[in-house]
Amino acid sequence: MNHQPFETWLLEDKNLSPAEKRELDLHLRTCSHCTALTETGLALRSAPVARPAAGFTLRFQQRLAAQKIAERRRRLWGMIVLLVSGTGLLGWLLAPYIFAVASAPVEWVTAGIGYFLFVLTSLQAFTEVIAVLLRMATDFIPPYVWMVLISALAGLGLVWTISIWQFSRAPQGVTA
């Protein structure tokens, strides 16, 4: 059963037109759910409002201030524990490297140069492999597939350019 307009009318407690009142009365005669909702609303409206004890506001404000101070203190100690443990863990992980660099700087410099040369030659080899694969791909892939791939990439580039243009342009409108 659809209770939607009736539940809204009952929960919002607004003035209803005569037609809406008639429709609601007819629905309440057949629907136990909405009747219970009406009775609950009447019971809640007729219940006496409890008055807070004297000084409630002051006690609440003091308790809230104390809770804020305690929360700040917990955050501060949490941050201190995090920083100390993170620094200790980082020091424990880096200690062998620091001692190796401090004890033999010549080895460190030669290892650094060797790593740089390794990266450089790896990049050179990688670019040569890519160039060979591209030369081979031109023979295996038909021209219409190349056209589709290039147009797809061009379309993505166009979409990217337009999106960057939309985000980077200054907003225009009526100035005060």
C-alpha cells in the first residue's frame, strides 16, 4: 500500500485542504500503519515538555569545554607518538645506508654513478625496442586500424584540451 502522501501530511503537521483531509480520513480508516503514526504523533504532542535543571546551560558549556581540551590533548599525544614512532622506524630502516655512506663515500659515489649509467642505458635500450616494435607494427597493422587509433587519440586529446580549457578559464559574469 502506498503511504507516501499520507505519511508526509502526518509528519509535517501542516494545514490540509478539505479535499486532503477527506482523503486522509478515508485512508486512516483502512490503514493501521498510518493510524498508528497518527496516534504516536498525538501522544508526542500531548506529552509534557521537561524543563532542564537549574544551571544546565552552564554545566553543559563547562563539560563541552573540558571535552574539547581533552580531545586536543589526545590529538597532541597521538601526533607525538606518531612522529616519534615514524622517526624511529625511518631511522631504523635508513641506518645501514647512512652508516655505509659515512664509512665509505667513494663506494657510495661509484654506486650512484653506476646506478645512473644503468638507468641511462636501460632507457636507451627501451627506446630502441619501442622503435623496432613500431617499425614492425606498421607492417602488421592495416592502415584503417592506424586511422582509427590516431583519430581516437586525437579525440582524447581534444577532450582533454577542452576540459583543461573549461577549468582554467576565468569565470565571467556580472561584477558588483
